[in-house]
Amino acid sequence: MAHTRKKIAVIGAGFVGSTCAHWTASKELGDVVLLDINEGAAKGKALDLYEAAPVELFDSRIVGTKDYKDIAGSDVVIITAGLPRKPGMSRDDLLATNAKIVKACCEGIKEYAPNSIVIVISNPLDAMAYVAKQTLGFPRERVIGMAGVLDTARMKTFISEELQVSVKDVHAIVLGGHGDDMVPMPRHCNIGGVPLTEMLSQEKINAIVERTRKGGAEIVGLLQTGSAYYAPAASAVQMAEAIIKDQRRILPCAVELQGEYGVKGLFVGVLCKLTGKGMEKVVELQLNETEKAGLANSIKSVQSLVDALKNIQY
Ligand code: APR
């Protein structure tokens, strides 16, 4: 009998990758292939997770490998390979090293999973998504960066904590690049439908916006040895789930703009409709002057990263 279970490949079996495998299996999105140049880590973590299935009762097979041929037929591929940042580093400091790694991963994906939908997590995110798209040559619908779901998750956490309300009732939007000048959008946030601007003072909102922008660095500062992985992995798996189940969710993702917001050819965080086809549609918001200026500033940073890539051999 032909098997119809979905297949999800996770490239990179480090903290982010193994946590992606964990959420994917526990949600039973499909079978999981965990790939890493460190074969022992990939195989060991995959087997360990697989052995949790009889306890957690999930029907997902998890295998580890270093061989790209094992990702053949994957519906979704999540790229997590690359160095994480250490205290004092910005995401941009990872540019040259991670560009080489992401390019190598995409060459394998292009050869063995040419019909997959690819979600990029490696940092600096917007530039790595750009490298992935250039290497893969896939249409923009099938190369999607994970940043906005994480940045909004952080913002929602801080809002729910401040107001002591359920995270389930908090809605938030963050646009722009996945850097310190990302653009949290307080005017578009609400709690159970009530605008955030009616629930919190401007001062409190400003503090939440600032903490959201520096959310990644806050975790790096605490961990000292690497960067965040639970929330980044959960965010990528939410995107994978929207795709695998054709949920048609509206989520903020980094995608190649093709004229939206007046930008062409750059990966920028915008609201997207995620379906079984991948990123089916960019949902463009009406921005006020302050929001437009914030987005333009963030896009400038993404552009300078992409310009820097042009001077790097990768
Ligand atoms: N192919 C496959 N795997 C690779 C390659 C490669 N060319 N190069 C490195 N790796 C693997 C490493 O062997 C390691 O297991 O990538 C993994 C990275 O894991 P960690 O060091 O634990 O890093 P992690 O915290 O998972 O972060 C990975 O995600 O959020 C981003 O900024 C973060 O870029 C970083 C990435």
C-alpha cells in the first residue's frame, strides 16, 4: 500500500533543528528527516526522539542522516543549519559563515527535494532567505523566511504578561527585517478585538516595542552560549503546519517582495497567506507615515546586508 504521510526535512540538528523535529513529531505533521553534517548528532537525536513516540503516542517516524538523498520527496524543508550568535554579536555578524552553509544546504535541497516548500530559520534571516532563493531558483511561493511569527510571539508574550490576559486573546503584527529595527505595529495589535492603544499607555507600549526588537538579544544574553530555540522552532513549525494542512493562515513571514510596499527582489517581513502552495499572497497593510518610515528604515538594513553579500565569496 502506498504511504501518504507527509514528510518534513529539518536541515541542521542543533538546538533549533532538533526542537523543530520535536514539535513536528508531537503535532504529527508527518515523518521527519533530521539532517546534519554531524551524522552522529542527527542520528542520535532522531532515534532518541523516535523512542519517545510510544510514551507521547505520536505516529511520526524520525530518522537522522547526513545524506541529502534521504530528504527526497519532502513536502516541507526547514533550514536551521548555521552558527548561532554569541553575546555581543549581531545577527549580521553571521553573514559570511552562514551564507556558505545555507548555500550548501540549498544545493542538496534543489537536487533531492525540488518540489518542496522551504522555510529558512538561519540568521541573518532576511539575507539567508535571499541566499536560499538565489541558490534554489524556486518561485517565491516556496521560499519563506521565519521571523515575523517569532517576533510577534515575543510581542504577544510581553503584552499578555503586562495585561495579565491569555496569550490566546492577544493579536500582534511585526513587519520588516528580523533585526533591531524591525517594525512592531501597535496600531494593529488587539486584545480580544480591543485595540492595544486603548488598553495600555503609550509609555508601556513603547517599552514592549523595545523589548520585542531586542527579544533575540535578551535570550542570547541569558544563555551566553547560543541563541533562542524553543520559540523559533515553534514558530517555524506553525508555518509548516499551515502549509501541510493547507490552513490558509495569515501570518507574518519574510518573503521576496515583488512590488509590494514599492520593493522588488528583497526579502522583508510582511503579512502572508500560507496555504498548501506555500506563500500564496502578500496581504498589504495601509501604513501611516510613522509606520512607512519605520519599514523604509528596516528595509534599508536588509538592503545593506544583501549588498554586503555581493562582496562575499560564498
Ligand atoms: N549542513 C548541515 N548542517 C550544518 C552545516 C551544513 N553545511 N553546517 C553546520 N551545520 C549544523 C551544525 O552541525 C549544528 O548541528 O547546524 C547545526 C547548528 O546548530 P546549533 O549550533 O545548535 O545552532 P542553533 O541554535 O540550532 O541555531 C541555528 O538558527 O536561529 C538561527 O541564528 C540561529 O543561524 C542559527 C541557526
